[in-house]
Amino acid sequence: MIRNYLIAGPASQILSQQVAKLMDLPIIETEFKKFPDGENYVRLKIEDESPLKDSEVIIIQSTDYPQNDHLWELLYLISISKRIEAKKIRVVVPYLAYSRQDKIFLPGEAVSARLICKLIENAGATEFFTIDLHSADVLSEFSIPTHNLDAMPLLADYLKKQELKDPVVVSPDKGSRKRSEQFANLIGAELVMFDKSRDKITGEITMSGDAKLENRDVAIADDIISTGSTMAAAMKLAKQGGARKLYALCTHPLLIKNAMDRLYDAGVESIIGTNTVSSPVSVVSVAPLIKESLTEK
Ligand code: R5P
């Protein structure tokens, strides 16, 4: 019989515990540190490597801030599993760093997202899982099986438990249209399109749209809230259009620096995120979604 183990990456310890519990899997914890010169160290907390030989391992490690540390830890964990000769190395990266650098925006850049996919495969991954990837196209870089899981139904279920008044889903930009349409269907709401433009050099955002939202509750469901600038700009416009309560939802609540304040200042009533990354608003667990995908035949 093939043995299965779940390796809890340093960045995803609680989520790993949740998935291990749901799947009734033994968990392997990790020891990790940074050397004085800044180099990363990680080891599996095991005394004997032999049980892992020919086993199937699942590694769960998100790659949010500090991205580069978490990426190196991930690559080491894959490489350790390969050296120990695990039969299958199933890699779950709930949030994939650099996913927004999915193409060349200015001459001379790297397509970071694609490079990271290559590194993960070359380190020894045999299957790859992620959640609400900013651009699913980058998965074409892999030659192993890949899965881009959809957390929107979980967020929609959470939102439906709030008492919404005449809800509207706003799509903050063209890139979010498909996701917003899906979200609107999930909660049974109308869809309104806004239009975002971002200065390629300064990153400054301009939001426009015809928003007549008098006394209606507005929800925006994005893949990422990072600085909160996109969400805040859309929410301000919705508020100007007369919206009542504003709900900001996202799969990956990176919430850099004062992002939460920026959203509350824009009039947001509630920020709702998943635990692909740890944050004060990570109230929706993706553990059942990961379990379901890992056990699918
Ligand atoms: C952009 O296309 C993404 O879907 C997010 O809207 C964006 O990356 C969020 O970043 P920020 O919170 O910094 O505006």
C-alpha cells in the first residue's frame, strides 16, 4: 500500500493542519530559518527518511510575503522529497507569487510567473495545484498535470449568509469580468462593469463607470487585494453612485501596509478573504476545496 504524507510548508502551517485533518493524513512539520547572510534553510522534522521512499507526498506552501523566502522554501521541500525518492510529489501553492507578472509589460522584463512554474516542475513536482491564479495561461508552462481551483463558490456562500439588500456585483476592470459574472450568478445578483486603467510606470489607478447604485448593497470579488488601490477606487465610485453597504471579497488577501485602512476609508463595510494567505480577514477556509481536488479521481 502506498503511504501518503502531508508536508506543512512554513508559510501554510495552519492550512496544512486543516487539510491533513480533513484527509486524515500524517503531517510532517518543517524546521526553517534564515542564516545571518540571508540564505534560507529548511528541513523536514523527521528522524528517518526511509518511510518517505516510494510514498506520495503533498506539499502545501503559499508564496506570499516574503515571497522569495517562501519560494525558496517551496523549491527545497520539493527537492528534498525528490532526493528521498517520493513516488509522487503533489505541490499545492494556494497563492502563487509573481502571478501578475504573466507577460511583458515593458521592454526588458522577465515573465516571472512562467519562470516560477518552470522552477517548480524542474525541482521535481509531479502535479501542481493552485487557487484562483491571476492568469491561468501561465500554467501552460508546466508539462505535469495542473489544477487551478476556484474559491469563488466558497466566498459566495459566505456572502450569502449576510443580509444583502438588492445586491449588485461590480467588476472593477475588464480582466475581472468573467470572475465577477460567475460571482454575480452565484449570489443571484446583477453585474455592473467599471473600467480601470493603471499607469504602467507609477501604478496609479483611474476608475470610471456609470454607477447608479442607490440604496443597493455592492460586492466586489477580486482574485487579489494587495495595496487595496483597485478595490478602494471601485468602492469609492460605488459609494458616489449611492451604494448602501460595500463588501470587498478576494481569494488572496495580501493586504500590504495600510490596505485595510484604505478600504475602510473608501466606505467598505466588510473585507472577506480566504486563508490561501494568513491575514486578519482570512475567514473562509480553502481546506475543503484542496481536499476535494486532491482526492478527485
Ligand atoms: C489586477 O488585475 C488584480 O486582479 C487585482 O485587482 C489587483 O492586483 C489588486 O492589486 P491592488 O490591491 O494593489 O490594487
